[in-house]
Amino acid sequence: MLELKNVSKKFDDNEVLKNINLDIENGEIIALLGPSGCGKTTLLNMILGLTEVTEGEIYYNGKPVHNVPMKKRGFNIVFQDYCLFPHLNARENILYGLKNTQKNTDTKEITDLIELLDLRPHLDKKIHELSGGQKQRVSIARTIVMEPKVLLMDEPLSALDGMIKERIKDMIIKVAKSLSLTTIIVTHDPEEALTMADKIVVIEEGRIAQYDSPDMIIKQPANHFVKKFILNQLEIKRHNIYALFGEQHGA
Ligand SMILES: Nc1ncnc2c1ncn2[C@@H]1O[C@H](COP(=O)(O)OP(=O)(O)O)[C@@H](O)[C@H]1O
Ligand SMILES: [Mg+2]
């Protein structure tokens, strides 16, 4: 279990996260959901170990990790903008992190992962030869071969659209569930959170407004903010769909 106890973060005098308490069960997919600037990335980076907590504690399976450096913490992240090495091909990018370890790069686990993410036809391509969705899948594979105890993703779908977005979404869920990976996904899109996560953390200006299953978030939003945020975002989508297809299809 991953536990956050009274975690706060200040940048100078600006307190961007306040008293975050969170219990995440092993193997769960969690979405951190909220509008831009509410503190999602900061929270993710504190769990990763990239950003120090100002106050509070983080425990993994009962052991404190908030003072453990990022590399030793054993968590890993898929960045929003992929951060792949342009001079290496897809295969070399995926295996890069294993270079200085004793780990075998020719295992069934890695072959299965490449299969699951449908990357086999693209392994010899340079990064500039890959589409956005392919780059994202390489970036996910590269992170997962490191066998993180917790997989963190910052807006993994935000650069993708349409069918590709749906496909990558399904792949992320499939990989996370088949490996029983504890997965924390940052998103500003309620639809992504509602369709991907076992539980959603709705963040309102640095505080947790609600931590619940998608079902409960919809049925019993904890406050006005949660209700408005979810409904507004879904409403914007509905308007966009109407604009595309006309009202008669949207009822
Ligand atoms: N390194 C930093 N130094 C100062 N302020 C920061 C830093 N990182 C984030 N912030 C501030 O913290 C707040 C939350 O940012 P962030 O966690 O990136 O939000 P989100 O990911 O939800 O959009 C914002 O007001 C942002 O300006
Ligand atoms: Mg962010």
C-alpha cells in the first residue's frame, strides 16, 4: 500500500498542496483529477521523489519513502512529452534503462510487453519516424521494463486524440492490470479518469475534494466543485460533439 500522511508542499510562501491524506492499495489504478494548476503534477513528483515534501510522510508497504532518493524509491514515471532519446531507435529507447543493470533484456516479460503494446513492427524505427501514439507506447514500455513498484503517468493521453487516444487508454489499462501494477495517472479530463481509474482523487486548489470510485463521484459528488468540474468538462465535450455532428445526433 502507498500511504500519504498529511503531505503539504510550499514553493516559497505559496502552499500548493495542503494536508494530503491518501491510501492507495497495491494493483489499483488511481487518477489524480483536477483543473490546471491545482497541484496534480506536484503531487505526482513528490510521490516519485523528484520534488521534496515540505511536510508530511509517504509510506510504501509500511516503510517511509519520503526521504528516500528518487532512484532508490523504485517508482517510475511516463512524462507528458515522452522524453525519448532522438538518436536511439525504439528498441534502444525501451532497453536504455536496463543498460547498466545485470538484468536480461531478452526475457518473456519484455517480449510480452512489446506484444501487448503492439510495438514489434516499430522496434527498428528512429524516434522521428514514429507517430505520437507510437512514441507514447515506446515511452510506456521503457518505463515498465524497469519493473517499477508504482507506475506514475503525467497526462499520458493529452497529446493524443480520437481513436489513438482510446487505443492507448485501453493498452494502459491492460498492461497495468495484467502486471498488477499500482498506477497513478494525472489528468485534467474527467472522462479519462472515469473510464480508466478504479478510484479518483479530485483535487480542488491543493486539497482533496473527494476520493472515491468513478461510480460514487458521479452519483454522490462530495461538493459543488466536484459536481461542476465533472459536469462542465463533460458538457464542453458534448458541445464539441454537437458542433461536429449537429444537435439531432446528440440527444
Ligand atoms: N517548481 C515550482 N516552483 C514554483 N511554483 C511551482 C513549481 N511547480 C509548480 N508550481 C506551482 O504550483 C501550482 C501547482 O502546479 P502543478 O502541480 O504543475 O499543477 P497541475 O499539474 O495540476 O496543473 C501552480 O500554481 C504552479 O505555478
Ligand atoms: Mg500538470
